[in-house]
Amino acid sequence: MIDFAFMDASERGALMLVCSIAIALIGFSLAELALTLTADFNNLAAMAVLPCILKGLPAVVGVGMLIKARAIAEWLNDLLDG
């Protein structure tokens, strides 16, 4: 669990930015994947594996960003500060 009490405003802002981007990546990727699967199902087409894998990659990146959110936020804060 991330403890916000010991962070200053810029660190909290960077962390919230990283988490927001990660959640947006996951949501967008899952929506695209669901739309692709629904279109294939409705058209009675064979499911193509490669497009499904490619549309799922941003979700994997988003989960990785959520796992390493604090480190990415610290890097971003250091990059912007100086």
C-alpha cells in the first residue's frame, strides 16, 4: 500500500499521473479487446490470435506501470525538478 502521508505535493501528483495513465491503458486495451472479440463473434469469423495479443499488450504495460508506479513517479519527479 502506498503511504501518501510522507510525500510532498509534487510526488503525489506524479504518482497520481502515473496511476491514471496506467488505468487508462488497461481500460482502453480491455475495451479494444472486447470490441474485437465481439466483432469476430458477431461476424462468425475465426478469432485471430495475433490481433488479440497486440490489443492486450497495453494492458500488460498498464499492470507493469501500476506495479512500479512509485519508482516511475520518483523518476518522473526527478526528471521534472531538475
